Amino acid sequence: MAVVSFSHTIQHSYVAVMGIVYPFALATFHVSYAVLGITLGVAGVCGGLMQGLAGIVKRVSARLLLGGQNLALALVSAIGALAPSFAIFGLVRVMGSLVTWPQHPVGSAHLTDRVPHRRGFVLAAHTTGGNFGTLLAPLAASGVIVAFGWRWALAGTGMVMALCSAVTWTRVRGGPSLSVTRPPSPRIESSGAESPVSRAVSTSADPAPSSAPPAAVPPERPMTLRNALRRRQALAVLVAGTISGAGRGAGVLTTYVPAYLRSGLHEPALLVGVLTAVVGLAAVEGYAAFRKAGYHPATLVGLVAVVGLMVGVYNRGEAAEPLVVVLLVAFTLLWHLLRVDKGADPVRSTLSTLFVYCWVGVFGSYAALLLSPTVFSHRHGIAYLLGAVITVVAYDVAALGVGSWVGHRPLTAISPNKTWEGLIGGTVVAIVVAVMVVHLIHPWTIGKAAALGVIVAVLAPIGDLAESLVKRHVGVKDMGRVLPGHGGLLDRVDGLLFVLPATYYLVRAFHLG
């Protein structure tokens, strides 16, 4: 299970890395996004057709198909890294869609065949593996692009693919990739001779003829849409189709959102990867925590609203916020009117959807406001955001270190591990780092950096305690497990979420832009 899920991670990583690479490759080859769109359309059609033909190769072993897929992806990535023109690069992208088809049908069928008593668990693990690749690969690829260029990012991806191919070949067991088990049925013989089955039935039956009329067979219910939807098989098909559609939509986002951030916002590649990973993971963690507590938020609606708010405030400033919140409330209520989640209480679900949106989306959107050229025409947004991040990290590290070293007086019962000593140590270090380090970043000055340090010293612990309050209410220790030993992403940026709005208004008040 682990190897097949890892193979799914690698396959999604290839698609996610390509999304980060596209803007740089198009700039290198001097090709428009329209040409890229046509290429991706052809690639999508080819990949879909190949998945539809999966049943033809059902007797080929999963080891051969999945190992061959990863090896082919390694070769495709290497050729793409060396492509001298967009014609070769585009052809390589189509080839990538042709060779990645086995992962979903073959991987899922192999896992359910090997672990039939835990099918739901293994399919969830398989899906989670793909999600990890989609979320984490852009961050790693962005770092490689910054340091060495996009060709090396593709080449590095090919190396990882080759390693995964070797692991798949050695660890996945053989056997048919797609097996279908049918219950045995009695054979009907066309000759007049009596078959063994009929003979056994005739000898065991009552020899005396019965005059009782045959039992009345109840008439079948007409196959209406309502009756069809009551069947578990139909619901399973609908859920699978919905998940598949969401995956296709995520593929579109991973293709064009990085391109827009790079070419439209003109921000560095590393920031593109960080924004993509942070926004996705933070929102998912928040909604997942409330779902565990039984609130059933409209997660899909909330995620769309969070991303839409980030894009809206960047382009339109604060004027975008009322529109997004109105649409969020309207579509959340429509979500419940259509009974998308039948087990949800409409009021609790709507409130939890709005809460996570405000907590992660509205507070986090101030990072986009700091970067917005419509608000700050001189485009010093990275300096403003960097100042806030540096000071918050300094506070968190100092508060943890001092509290662990000499802390013995608990700060509050909400979070017993936090101490007054840690709070004092974090406050001092935050102000010192702001004055000594942040003021070196133009256009910060010593006085304004000191004011930022005071703001961080006040708001960062409030944000930390607020998250502890939420975690206690929903009954979780950590918001996620993205960072082993440190919880989830929200556990790391809880203080920063409170600091970002204050930093924005501080910059506006001091006219730093």
C-alpha cells in the first residue's frame, strides 16, 4: 500500500511541477499561453482515452504497469529538461499524459484486491498520496528553479521518478492489474441429456406434484431518478465522478494559478510555490478540524472563497472583501438547500464555514493586500511581508526557547504549556530583532520597525492562544501533521494571521508605501 501510494505521490508531483515550470518554459521558447492551452487540451484527451482502455490490459501485472509508468515519466521529464523547442516540450507533455494513465485505475484496483477487507482505508491512503504530491512538489520545484532554473527542476523530477520506478519494480507484488471476480453460475446445457446439476436438483426435490399456485412475484418498482439515487452503487458512482471532477479542476488550477502569479503578479518563483502550498494547506486543515468535530462545513465553497478573496484583494484592494463574503454566504446556503451534505446542520455548518473563511481567508488576505500594486504602487510588498514574517518567527522561537528553559508559571489554562517567562522572552526578542534586522529592509526605518516589534509582541501570543482555544473546542491536539513534531501549518502561522492585518494598517498609517 505504501509503495503504490508513493507512486501516486510521484505521479501528482510530475503534474504539479509542470504547472510551476510552464511560465518559465514559455518565456524561454517565446510561446503564448494559448498554445499551451491547446497542448494541454490534447494531452488531457489522450490521457482520458488511455484510462478508458484500462480494461484491455487487465491481465498485465500491476508491477509492470506502475513501474513502467514511473520509468516512462522519468524519461519524459529528462527529455523535457533538454527540449530545444516548444514543439519537443509540448510533445513531451502529451507523452506524459499517455504514460500516466495506469496510476488511478491500476493502483486503486491493485490495492482493493490486495486488501479487500479495508478497501475504504487503502483507497483513502492512495488518494492522500496523490494530494501530498500536489501540495508539496510546487514548493520543492520552486526552490530548484530559483537556484538552478526550470530545466534542472524537471531533471530532478525525473531522477525521483526513476527511483520510484526501482522501488515499484522491487516492492509491488505480481498478479493481474485489474481482476474481476464473478460468482459461479449454473451452466445451462443445450442438449437433451440431463446435466449433473439438474439431476441433483430433481433427486432432492419433492416427487409429489403440488397443486398450490406459484407464489405471486411482487412487481418491480419503476426505475425513476429517485429510486436510482437510493442505490448504493449509484451513489458511489456519483461520489467517484465528483471526486474525479474536483481532481480535474485542481489540475487546471495547478497549471494556470502559478503561471498567473509569475507572469501576472511578477513575483519571484519561490513566493509562487510558498503561496500555493500555504493557502491550500492552511484552509484544508481548518475545515478538516471542524469536520472532525461534527460541524460539517461546506469545505469546497469555503476553499473557493479563500482563494477568490486572495486574488480579489490583490486586484481590487479592500473593495473585494464584501463581494466575496456575500457570495460565500449565498453559496453556502445553496449548498444546504441542495442537500449536498445530508448529515450537516445548516446553521452549524454555515457558521463553521464562515469562521474558517474569516480566520484563514480574511486575516491571510492581508498578505495579498500588502503585495497589491493597486494599494502600494511602489511595490514594496515583499519588504512589508518579510518584516512581519521575520519578527513573528523571532517571537515564536524565543518564546518557545525561553519558556522551555526557565518557564514555570503557566500563562493561561487554555494552553498550560505557555508560560509568562516565554511571553516576556518572546516580547524582548521580537522588538530587538525588529529594530536590529527589519529596519535594514527598505523602506522600514528604526522607529517604524520598533512599532512593528511591539505589535508582534502583543498580537502574536493572542493569535497563538486563539488557535489553542479553537483546538480545545474541536477536540484536536494539532491542526494537522504536515510538520512532524510541530503539528500542522495553521499551528505555525496562527500568530502571523493576527499580525498581518496590523502590519497592513501600520504601513498605511506610516505611509511606507
